[in-house]
Amino acid sequence: MNRVMRLSPSHIGIVCGALYGLLFRVVWELDKLSHLNGLVTASFLFLVPFAIGYIRIYFELKQCQTISASRASSLAWQPVFVCMLVSVITLLEGSICVVLASPAFLFCASLGGLAARWIKLRQAKASDKPLLSVVLLPLFCTPIELTGLSSSYQYTVNDSVVIHASPDKVWRQLGNVSDISEDELPLSFGQLIGIPRPLRASMTGLENNAVRTSEWEKGVVFREVITAWEPAERMAYRFDIDPNRIPDTALDKHVKMGGELFSPLYGSYTLHLTPEGYTRLTLSSTLSDNTNLGWYSRLWGRMIFHDFHTMLLQLMKQRTEKDVTS
């Protein structure tokens, strides 16, 4: 019994911190609150892990009167790891959301741990008021954020590749894309975190308003309506995505394509003849971000679409150059 009591402050900090995070995760997923998208808010992404880290170090300091800043920063990660592990095991979250949230959670947990240490060093006598304030902070900030700080932002991601072939040769690869084998696509960051890979694309026509249907793994299917068709020069399209046809198990529901929070809007392939007689193929995607996560959300959006663009452009390059030499 004495051994358990002697070790309890550290363990209590880990358990309480993890339970605090899981409680927010479960409550915001209740049917009556899920439509508020409380999980995809700055309050949940930044303030909840800050409180988790604060809780962990608050209890650690009951066992050790003082700890170094580096130790406070690293110990604050423990309940975060527990919280994420439980979320994955219980299927509360998928791998994509966990990976995207991890940097923010770990960084803010460290800040919370450092804040607990800083306050402890400057308190003349013990007080639980700072702990209570930190624990309640997300509860006060989330409603304010959801009602008064909603935002929407559009941005475009561009990537290019030079293909050793004429624009006419490259153009033939763009409309209909036959079955894509696994060895044609290099291992990418998107695949590592669980984003399905593309399988094929087919066109209903070769003109404006034609429909290009893209099929991915895990049952993901969406349409691209052609808005510009200029042979050997440019193919543009708008995404026509029905989120109800995107399985929750394919892409985590909080980052589902075509949903209220995130969606690709437009895309295009542009072909330019280089001075060497080759083709510069540029793929552009315009995205809509309706989260309140600002630069953090857009950073991940750009990274994932740069990764996706590179994969597709390399596929076009490989197939075109293979046809030219065969």
C-alpha cells in the first residue's frame, strides 16, 4: 500500500490527464453536440492538450518539489500518448486524424507542463485555482469560437513535372486513366498515414461538361465535371463530391472530402511546351477550409495535396515516357 501511495502522484497525473482529453473527445461526439464540430476547433486542438500537460505536471510536482523545464516538457506527453492510444484502440479516431493532430497536441501539452512548473515556482503557497482555470478554459472558449469566430478560406496548391514527351503524348494520359498498379505509385506520406491510393479514372466524354469519375481504394468514388477542355493545353474541372458516398472508414470523418469542414473545389492540368521540346505538366487544386484551425489546417492541407500531386504527376510522367520509348 505504501509503495502504491508513493508512486500515485505521477500515475494520477497520467490517468487524470488522459481521462480529461478522452472526456472532451467523447462529449463532443454526442449526437446533440456533434453537429457543432467541436473536435475540429482551435479550443480542442490547442487548449485541451495544454490542460492535459498542465494536469500531468501539476501532480508530478506534488511528488517532486521541482523539476527541470526539459523534464516537465517531456513528461507532459505521457497522458497525450495514452489518450491517443485509447482513441485508436476504441475506434474513436483513425490514423489520419491522430497523425494530423499529434504535433499540435504534443507541443501544447509541453507548454501546459511548462506553465504548471512556472506557476509552481512562483506561488508563495499552494493553490488549486490555476489548475481549475486551466481545466475550465476550453469549456469557456469553445462556445465563443463556435458562435463568433467561424472562418472560411480558399487556397490553391500547384505542382509541376517535366515530361520527356510532346504535349500531344502527355494529353492522352489525362482523361482516362487505366488501372493503376501498386508498383506504379511510389510509397507516399499519404499512404503511410492511411489515405487511400487512386485506382483508376474514366471519362464519359471528351468535351466541356463531360464527367471524369475517379475511383480510389476503400470504396472512395467522386466525380470531376469538366469545365475547360483544350486538347494538348488545358483540362480543368470542378469536384462534384457526395460526402455520403465517402465511407467513414476510408477517410477519417473529420477530414472527409466534400464535407462541411474541408473540400477540394476545383482542379486543372496545364501543359506547356518547354524550349527543349518537352512538356511541363502542372496540376493545380483549389481547396476550401472551413475549420477554425487557420495556418495549422492549411499547412497539413498543402502537405497532403503536394504529396498527392507528386504521386499523380510521376504516374503521368512514367506512363507517357514509357509509351514514347516503346
